[in-house]
Amino acid sequence: MTSDLHAAGIWSHDAVLPVAVMIASPGRARASDPLLWHVSGVVVGEQFASSERTGVCVRATEHAEMYLWRGFSIRLHPAHAEDYAFNLGGDRPEVYVITRFDPERGMEPLEVTVSLDRAQDLDSTNLRSADEMVLAAPMPPEVYRWLEDFVATHYRPRERKGRGKQRSKAMYDAAVGDFAGES
């Protein structure tokens, strides 16, 4: 049954989704500049599941090369549902790819996530390594739907406890001063 849902493109609430990362290089002449490399997309499907992370050149011209990296997955955790909701609510939901550049091998993906906090390593006392870069790609529709279902199940907005102490404008002006009319 699960594989039927996956084949139909309807992902379950499983916390793991297999993905592959497409990374484009600027071609051999300028491949030594890590700022010219970029993630051109993330593709979804069981065919990309693998216990090994492997990259293969799928297209090469004199001006650019395209690499497909398999063996990655997006892992969701209910504790991060608020961060996922924030990503979905943005103007351009993204998938973040944490990478490391090696002058010999090029740009290599290390992790794929839909959490900006995780990508920036904000919830850790250890900051992300200086030789790691976070690149972003538009979120594929399959990931969006899967993430949206996960957020609907696990995200509970925080309750607001009121606005705190209310101060009138007169009290504020008396304490701070009203300088609008002075020159």
C-alpha cells in the first residue's frame, strides 16, 4: 500500500523522503571557484534511495557540467514543525543543501533539509564549519505537499498571552518626551 501511495505521488507522513540533488558547475575552466557552483534542483523518489552517497556527471559541455548526487533524504522531526511552517509560508519555499567544496572533486552535498534553522545550524552550540556552504533550491511540488501534510499534523501555533502592559500615548510622552513638535 505504501509503495502504491509513493508511486501515485502521494507521500505518507513518514518522516523520511528520499531525494537526489542536482549540482551545476561552471565548467572545467572556472570549476575552482566555489561561488560559481549552484544547486539547480532537488528531485524526489524511491529510485534515489541508496545507502551510499554517490555523484555522477549526467551532462557535460565546455561551459558547464551537471552532477546528480544520490543517497540523500529529507528527514522531518515534529519538534521542528514550526520551522517547516515558516518555510512553507514564505514567498519561495526552499530546500536547503549543505555542501562542502573540494578543489579536486568540486561541490559535494553533505545534507538536505527543509529547515533553515538546521541549515544554518542555529539550534546547536556548534556553529557550521567555515568550509561548508548552504545553497538553496526551489522546493519541488512533491516535497511541498509532503511537508504541508506533516506540518498540518504536527504544528500547533503558540498561544499568545496578551499584549503585555498597555501604556497610553500620554504616559509614553510624559516618560520619554514628545519631540515631534520641537525643531
